Amino acid sequence: MLVVFKKMLGAFGIGAPSVDTVLSNPSTRPGLMLGGQVNLTGGSHDVDIDQIVVGLVTRVEIDGEEGDHDATVEFHRTPVAGGLRLAQGQQLSLPFQVQMPIQTPVTDVYGQRLPGMTMGLRTEVVIRGAVDKGDLDPVHVHPLPVQERILEAFGRLGFQFKGADLERGQIAGVHQTLPFYQEIEYFAAPQYAHGVTEVEVTFLADEQGMDIVLEFDRRGGLFTGGHDSYGRYRVAHADAERLDWAAVVDGWFREALEQYRATQPGYGQPGYGYPPHQPAYGHDHDHDHHGRSGPGMGAVAAGVVGGAALGFAGGMVAEEVFDAFGDDGGDEGADDGGDE
């Protein structure tokens, strides 16, 4: 599948070279290679190209003194070529491969773009000290297998998707390689809603596995106000197909609710526990149970995780991805240590 976007290098005026960035497949996963080629066509005169770089860009929420705002952030750069002379009318095809950072945020789940998420590969061409950043190709980042299983578990347990965004900053106590982190937000499933109203999920992967950080928005009690609390859990990539993830996620919430109940007046008195008729999913499941039960992937995609059940009908199209970046030319500097 080839995705082609053509653009004249506007920074260099009439008769300038043109660039076509071609992605072999715009769909990828964290940690994989994203391949393609940059095709150059010479303009009406010869030019010297100092450097061609492709960079991954996305939209990140920035906290500022005058309020929050979104900014385009480039978080990974890969050089394609440099020191070239492009003759009048000459055609050059320059292949490239981009190593997707292992903590690249997810933009697509079950074939649908997550509302609020944008990702693109931008081609930067430097000719005689001038820089043109005009060519932008949408990129679709799908979850790693263990991420997918955990997100599926949230759907099976009855959580309702609320939204997703990227927050600039660092999460304490975990290894974070990018200057921002992703939050995937859910409304709590009914069986947990007596103690938790919403939860935000953050995945921070490495080569062996990933840390899952849950931020619980807790419901206030009669004599206590609502507040947030956090849980951190470590899973291995190898467990993606081995565990009953609905039981695992349920265990995380049962632990959080137990901690919540311990702070409430009357805790420990007879009859204090889960509300009637709201049993926790997987109460009798062993977390080392092999295999998965419940609805298949097709049913989950159609009825639980995808479409209207996620709170949106259909994903973003390529044009909307471009529009989401707007005309923000003043990028926030953010490189994760990729090749320069």
C-alpha cells in the first residue's frame, strides 16, 4: 500500500524542486520500522541539498501560565540524505527507514483513529540554509499485542471510552523515553462506579514489557471529597496471549477499591463491601490462567471497543489529520535521542 503526497518546496519559490514522500505502509506499531522513500524532482535550476530529514510529529497538550494549549511536537528524527546536488529536472529516489520509538503513542485501535490523536511523518528539506517542512504524511500507530489485550479487557469489563490525549511532562517512578505521555480515558464500568468515576490509562513500554499507570478519579464519600490516586503495574510482552486480561484488570481495580474503602467511614463493619448485584468480573479467576474467554476479537471490535461504544462513529480521515496540525510552524523542541 503506497501513500503519496506531492508538494512543491514552497520555501524556494517558483521553479523550485518538488518532493513526494511515499510510505510503503502507513500502519505500524511501536518499536517497528516505518519504511518509505523520498522522491525529488528538480525544478527550473540546479540546487544544492544540504540535508533531508524525516521526523515524527504529533500534537501535545502543553500547560502554560495562560492556560493549556496544543502544540506540534517533533519527537523523533531520522536523516535520509545530505550533500546532494539536484540538477534541473533530475529525479532522485531516496529510501529510508524510521525506527518507531518503543513508547510511541497509539493512534488507532481496531481500525479506527482514536479521537484526539494525530501522528504524521514530516519531510524536511534543507537547501542552502533554508528549511522547508511542508510535506506531511499521516501515520497510523497500532497497539502492541499486550496493549491491545488490556484495551480489549477494558471493553469486556464494561468501561466506556471517553477520550485520548498526550500530556507534556514526566511520570515519576517509571522509565519514560519521550517528553510526553499518552492518557487513554474511560468512564468506569458499573461494577466499579461506587468508588471510581473515571480512569486514565498510560502505557510505557520497553523491550521486555511495559509499565501500566492507572490514574483513578475517585468518588467522594459522605464525609470525604473526591480525589485521584494512582496504581502502577508491570506486565511482560510474552504474557499477551497467556493471561486472562479481563481478570488481571479486574484485580487491579479490586485492589484500588479495597484501598478506597479502607479510607471510608464504617470500613470493617459488618456488611461493608461491594454493593449488591455488582459482582466483580473474574472473582474466581486465577491470574495465571492460560487462554482468554469471553467474546472474540470481531465481537469486541464491533460491539464493545469500536464505533459508538467508544463514543465516536468512525475514525479521522487523512485530511482531518492534516487539519489537526494546523499552521503551527513553531514546533516545541522535543527529540527522544533519535539519529540526527
